[in-house]
Amino acid sequence: QVQLVESGGGSVQAGGSLSLSCAASGYITMTSLSCLAWFRQAPDKEREGVAAIDSTDTTRYADSVKGRFTISKDYGKNTLNLRMNSLKPEDTAMYYCAGQFPCSALTDAWARKRYNYWGQGTQVTVSS
């Protein structure tokens, strides 16, 4: 009953910016008691957490993206967004949005097993 659909992926040169969006449908909205996150997975690597936000809008970021990426909610559009600045080639990966419901606050933000819902991913490629 819940669907998450990512969009906004594409190719960009190193140092550039890109914005991803995850549209949520079903009973989960950005105002729901949920925890949301962006994960990414590069070829032959495990899926890793990138950024997360909980129901209080507290955010967490992986050290590798801190200061460059910003996770946010658009309550009007009911989307989870990820603004990526100063992109590096190592940011190249398939990016997935994930939702955890119910969830009032993030405990283990990077634990994939805690997320109930996942999008299909959107590819981000950063060239040198």
C-alpha cells in the first residue's frame, strides 16, 4: 500500500550538483510518524546509508557526504529530497529512498533491515 519512487538521477561532472526526489504514496506521508533515508549502492558494494531524517526532522549523514548533501522533506509535495553538492566520482551509485514506519526517532539509521519500504532506485553517475 506504500510506494516510494525516486527520480532526479542522471550524469553530472565532478563538482556539480544534483537533486533527487522520492515521491511517497499510500498511507505514509511526510507528516507520518516515520523515519526516512537515502541509501546508495555502487556496483559490487553493499548498500550504504547516506542521509536520514526522522519524524522530528532530525537529520543524520554519513561522514562521506556530510557538508555536501542535504536531506529534506517537502510536505506540500509529499516528497523526500536529497540535494547533492560538490559531487565526487565516488558518489556514483544507485540511490534508493527508504522508509521506516512506524518510527518516531532514528535509532540505527543505517540498518537496512529496519526499513519497511524501498524505492526502486535512481542512478547517479559522476564523471571526473
